[in-house]
Amino acid sequence: MSIYADDVVSFTSVLKIAYNFLTGRDYLLKKKSNEKKKLISVALGFPDLVYAADSIPVFPIRMEKFKINLYLLALNTAKSLFGWNITTNLLGIARQLDFLKIVDTIINDVLSTINQKYNDMYELGIVDEKPSNLCYGVNAIYGMHKSQYENIDANLKFTIRCSEWNKYSESLKTIIPNQIWVDIPSIENENQEKSLDIMRDNVDKAIIELEKVTGNIVTDNSLKKQFRIGNQVKRYYKTILHEIGSSDFYPCNPATFAEILGLLTISFQDYNSNAQRYLENMSHLIKEMRERVKKGIGMDVSNTPRLLVSPIFNGWEPETHEIIYKFGGRVIYADWDILGLLEEIPVSKDSDPIMDYAHFLLNASNKGIHCLKNCDTLVNSYLEYTKKWGFNGVIFNQLVDCHTNYSNCYELLKNKIRNELRKPTVIVRFKKIGENIEDLKMKLTPFMDLLTQ
């Protein structure tokens, strides 16, 4: 769709992130066969321990064979001769001269390709003998592992608020024997110091298991090195969300901006399996955005309602941001920030990196990533985030067949934000990408009328 293409063609960094995501399979298999690197599956933004073990974290859908957009293929071929910057400039000129009409579908095609593969993984996940009424995210993640288990050396996972996933993922042992669990203790009935000690022990145990699988030693220096890279990635991510996302002038139209945030939400989970490369791409993205704003290239959004749409990490309908854009609004996807995964991990000469990582995990737990017995912590996280960043409204994405307290919190979340912040809210239901788009439009129409009338 052309509303995306003209913006994204000049974002070299976005093209790199998209290309690195879609070509992950070849990159990862070469790392495994040529460099004898171990591939460790991860999810939910916890790749640090794997990097510290000199191994490769992978969100397993990236090992699938994707249809690569012809533009990206042409770009990759040309960049080896001319470099990324010159190549994108040349192809941008070609676009203006109508020599490369394929550009009109570039970013939409990339996201559509990823979304179709998500649906494929969901379908693969639901065919086994197990409860059929599990959410999209659980089935999709299981399907990814079922599809790529032969290429994965181990699975590193953290207990989260979804008890169904914690129990159900036990079945992965039959296809991936090396299961490394990092249990995040509940702190509701424990004092902070005791919980921290338990958390540190659990991280220690996971590191020992990683060392057995990878054959590499995790040192304080390797942990600190990765934390420094991760901290800078998080800093750039927050800059995009808050400096650019809260501004009155965007470096692109709001639909493109939402697409970029959607791509970052997915790729952040493993840093596209190369932390240093991902950091460089994020740095370049910030530079490109600021340069465009400085030159006045983009769109005035000062009178455009800014809406928080969350959670999306376990599955959402990407058509949402396009619908809202056509209604005159702009969407922010900020799951990782809301849930505390963009918080930095302290690094100093005399610091204990394992203890610092334990602190980080417990703090994320306090914001809602852990399975809670009540909704208060999660509700407060959303309430504070909405208030702090001044959103005009909130759209809650409710997964069908979600059995966690997260799902049960929606009505409370909606009422709290309406009553205490006087912000309009709406709940939309999601089961599978591409389904019930007309119902989604019917839900969003009166909501957007409140904001734009």
C-alpha cells in the first residue's frame, strides 16, 4: 500500500531490520553449521543470558522460510555493490520515476508475510492432542517449536503470568529435551529480600544449564557486555516511543510509524539473533527519524489523537492501526515498555550482574509479566503508563481463549481508565489474524467518533 511505501523506502534501518528478520533462517543455519553455534529459542524479550553464553538466541518463527519481497531482494543484491545508503537512494529515485512499482507494497508485504506465517504456526500448534481452547499466542509459539525443533539445541523460558503456557510448554520436552527454566518467584507473600535471593539462585541454575548445552562459560564480563548492548537498544526503543511517538510531528505518517513499532515488537524478542547489528540498526533508525523531523519531512500530527493499543505480543490484528489511521488517529504499540522489559540493567565495575539481572526480572514481574493472583499490579501499570504519556484513549486487545488473569482484568482496566483518567477505552477481541475485521471496524467506529468529533 502506497501510504507506507513512500515513507519506508528512505528508512534504510527499517529495511535492514525487516530483511534480517525475514532471512533469519539462512543466517542461523550458517551460524549453526559453519561456526558451530548453539541455537537457543527464546521469547518475550529475554535473550541476554544466551548472548552472554556466546550462543544465538532465536525467536523460532524466524527459522521459517519466508517469501522475501522482491524489493528487499533487489536491495540486498545492490547493497553488496553500492552499500545500503546509496542503494536506497537509487531505488527511491527509481520509485519516483515509476521504474520500481513493487515499492508500493514493500512494508505492508513484509508485515503480511510475517502475519501469514504466524497464522501457519497457530494452525500447526492446534492439531496436537491438547486442549483446543488455548489462545493464539500459546498455540503459535508451540507451533514454531514443533516446526523447527530439529534446528533448536535448547529452549530458554521464563515463567510468566500465563499458567496455561507454563503447564502446556512442558510438552515441549518430548521434542526439545533441553528445557531451561527460569522461575520468577511470586513476591506477593514473600519479602523482597527473600524473593531476590530465590530469583538469583534461579538465574544461577539457568546459567549452569546453558553452559552445559553450549559448552561456553558465562562470565561477569560477558553478562555486563550484553547488558550494555541491551541497555542501549532499550534506550533507543524508548526514544522512538516517547521522543518521536509523543511529538507533534512524525518523520512519516502514523500508519508507517505503527508498522515500525509492530516490527520492533516482534524483532525485539531476540534482537534478530545479532545484538550488535540490531543495536546499530536501532541507532541508525533514531538518526534517520531525527533528520527527517529536522528537515520537515513527515506529517504534522498535533491534532491527531494518540491511542495506546495493548497487549499485542501474543497476537493482534495489524489491520487495527490502518483502520485507526483512516479514522484520523495514530497508534502506539508499547507492550515491552509497559511490562518493564525496556528497563535498563545497571552495569558498573564492581556490580554483581547476576543479582542485577535478578532485580530486573523481579521488577518486570511487578509490572505484570508474572502470573498474578489479582489484577491490581497490572491495572496500575496501565493506569500509570496512560497517565504519564498522555494518551487520548486506550484500546485493549483481548485474546479469545485466554485463561489468565490478564484477560480477566480487561473490564477493571477499562473502568479504571475511564473513571480515574476520564479517557475513552474500548475492548476488541482477537482470535486469529485476518478474522472478524468487519467486527473490529464496528467496534472502533463509535470509539473513534468520540475522539474525532
